[in-house]
Amino acid sequence: MKIAITGKGGVGKTTFSAVLSRLLADKGYSVLAVDADPDANLALALGFPHELAAEIVPISDMKNLVAERTGSQPGSFGTMFKMNPKVSDIPEKYCKEYNGVKLLTMGTVDSGGSGCVCPEHVLLKTLTTHLIIGNKDVVIMDMEAGIEHLGRGTAKGVDFFIVVVEPGERSLQTYRKVKQLGEDIGVNKVYVVGNKVRNKEDEDFILNHVDSNACLGFIHYNQSVIDSDRANLSPYDQSEETKIDIEKIYQKLRGFSDVQI
């Protein structure tokens, strides 16, 4: 099972990614959580201690690894390098594990313009493809707001694209954008999870603005989740209500899935 989770900044996609990862790990699955958001903070949401989280080096920042796998020189630009680097051993070698969840932090590529094709970019793209197409774990990817950085073949390997939304127009625009991007590359399995939902009016607002049957469920507003962030604790350990909400979403995922989870 491969799940890509996206959404507008601040909607709670990292919270959802973390709790779903912990939930599946506690059910006995081998879970690899992938932090593919440049604003990487999935480790803390998973409950990693500060000391262990501080040891994590994003793959894109491992200059010697990038150079070794692509045949480039560290810091070089405009030189020849491999477009199909070996990546199959990277998840096992460079992930960190805590609370039964393995975590791999991808990092990002800083470039002066769009469309950068550099060794770091090639390594990350090849690694993303491997995680989705070749990895045998349950993979949960906490992504940026969109799927532009997934190739056509890679995106088709994802079992679920889940867009986390709030009951407001701005985050629903992100859902519509992701849905259109998915359709452009032949992916039609784009679903919604409503977060920070306070009442039935909030639920109805979301249901009235997404396709029928696209909504997997709702995570209700919970002060414990906000307090867990301030206390640097995982929401999985702090909010039983949020765990129950996400358990219901998981059960609906099982009903939609062709893959046994």
C-alpha cells in the first residue's frame, strides 16, 4: 500500500500522516513514513525524541551520497551525471526508526529557476519512484501541496492520493488542483480527509464541495492536538479522539482498496 498525503500548508497533513503511520505500525504493518515536504517536521509529529530527530540528514543534503550515486562532483553544476542512480539500498541504510515507524527524510533542492535537472533532483526523483514502485513496506508520503514532482508512471503506482482540507475555500482549491493534476496524468483516485472539523456545518461544507464518495472522513478539532505540538509530543499519544477519527478513515480506506491493509 502506497499513500501520498498532500494539502495546503497548515491544514494538518503532517499530523494525519504521523497518526496514520503510527496506527498502521501498531497493527503490525511494516511502515515507512517519508517526509517529502521541504518544511520537514514529520519526525517530531511521529514522536521522535529531539536528539534522534536532530540526527536526521535529508537525502538531498548528503552531498557525498549524491555524488557517489550519480557520478557527479559535490557542488558541481552543468557536468555529466547518471540519470538512473542506484537507490534500492537507501531506505534501509538511511532511515531512522522510532515507535515502530521507519522514517526517511527527502529534503529539497534549492535552485535558481524551475525545472532544475541536477544530481540532487535526479536522485530524489529516482528514490521517490523506487519507494512507490519497488518498496515492499506500507509507504506513507507527507508531500508538498501538489503532485507535480511525481512522474506519470510513479503517480500511477500510488494507491491513494489523499488531500487534507479544512472547511474553507482556500484548502479546497488545493484539492481541485491535485484532482486536475491527477486527471492530466491518468490518476483518478484522489480522496479528501476533512480536518479541524467543529460541527455538522463544517462537514456539510466539505461534502458539498468535493466529488461524491471522495471524502474518506473527518478529523474533528481537538485542543489536545494543538497542545501536543506545543509540548513536542506526538498527537498519536495525546488524543484518543483523533486516533478514533483516523481509525474510521483507515477502515474506509480498506473498503476502497484493492490491496490488503
